[in-house]
Amino acid sequence: IDKVGLENQRKVVKEEKKQRYDNTPYGRLLEQVFANAYTVHPYRWMPIGEAQYIDNASLAEFMDFYKTFYVPNNATLSIGGDLNIAEAKKWIAKYFETIPRGTKAIPRPTIKEPKQMGEKRVNFYDKVQLPACVLAYHIPAQGTPDFYAVSMLAQLLSQGQSSRLYRALVDEQQKAVFAGSFPLPAEDPGVNIVYSVANMGVDAAALSDAIDAEIARVQNELISDKEFQKLVNQVENDFVTGNATVYGIAESLANYHTFYGDANLINTEIDRYLAVTKADIQRVAKEYFKKDSRVNLFYLPKQAQP
């Protein structure tokens, strides 16, 4: 790698950031969520980075980063398909065995994010036409029992047009053009994002109130047997569909090995979802979807900025 190649790639990364984030409607949403949800943990930075740091990083830093992390002892190779195992192992040896192992310690974050002690309200102005409300709740790390319950809670709130948020905010109240909820799985405790884009003439505060009302319903009332069965069916369908292709199987095996240290979860992780009860969903709604442990971000049109 030389300085000419480095400068070319620097421009490529900054252009990618402009296209995918800076110049895309609501493209800076996740950046703002993580910047405000975390104070000390590395999750407060988006992987794409900031332009000034992309500019300032030296050739030596890039090469050191590569030699530290992009090494066989920090990689998982997953191969799927109609293959001959013995032959595949020979090819792996042929094409990969000559790559030297890394000699540097591979650092892992050890810092713990302190518990958030109050709701954080943020107004962010960008080049959008309609206001949006984004609520980010701190949740447990992936692989923990409560993460599966939170994941099912998010599906209850937002999967499909018959979901609670869509039905209430879009169909019945007509306050929003879209509403959704999803957990972001992470090795350390992450966030669940509940968001909604306002209809014409509706402000972000009205969306926040409407979302709060739907979350309060889950906190105060057990979901019905019929709704719970629908939720279980959705979870099973998503799990099976995700592993219905060779690519999906290979990716699942790699993810389970890398993040959980157990590739066999491709056969058993569905049981963790099926172990979640209606009471679990209500409990995690009360425990994690609290106002004092969330970021309330209003994503507003730039022309509304004072």
C-alpha cells in the first residue's frame, strides 16, 4: 500500500459516507441514536467514522489496524453447498494456509456503559420533509434470555401492517406514514429503536405520545393467546426462511460461531425464542422500555431549526 492508493481510498470512503448517510433522508438517524445513547462505550461511534478522522488517519495506522485484525486467527471461514468435505479442506489449505497468523494481541472492548439515569431528549435537524420520532431503549446483549423476549416484543409492535404500532399510528390515528421497532443485536448491551415518520401536519411530539400509549398497553396488559400464537408463527417462519438457502445457512453458521462460539445454534436457537412466554414479553416491556433509560430523538426538517 502506498500513499497514492491510500488517498484514493480515503476519498472513496468519504464519498460513501456522503451517499449512504449524509445525503440520504434520515441517513444520520443511527449516528445520532448511538452518539446520544452511549457516553463512554465504543458503540457511540458509527463504523463508517467521521470525515475529520478519515482525513487524519495515517498510512501506518491503517497498516497496523490491518495487521492486528485482518488475520486468520481473528476470522471465520464458512463454506456451504454441494461439496466434497475432503476436497474442500484441501482447497482451504491451498489458498489459505500460507497466510500467516497475526502476532499482535487482538484488543476487545472492556469498558462498560454506565446505566442511563434519565430520559435524554434531542432535536436533530436535517434535510428531510417530514418529522420523525425515534425512541432508543437500552437492552441486554444478544444471546441473553431477555434479548429474545425483547426481540419478540419488537415484532409484536411492528412486524407487518397488522402490528400494533402500524395499526394504531398509521391506520387508526393516521398520525404517521410509517412506524416500526427493531432491536440491534450487539455483543455488549445494545438498543432497541422504536421510530415513526409523521404524516403531514403532525409534529414529532404527537408521535412520541402515541408510541408511549402503545408501549404502555404491552406493559399493563398481557397479550392475547391469539396474538401470541401469531407472534410465535412469525418467529418460526423468519427463522426457517433465514436458513432456507445455502447462503443463509453459511452466514448463520459463521455468525453463531463468531458471536456465540457455538455453530450448533443453527439447530437450537429457535428453542430460545419458543421459551419466551407472554409474561416475559410484558416483563421486558416494563423493565427495558422505560422513559428514564431511553433517548427521545426528534428528527426534524432543517427549515424548522430556530
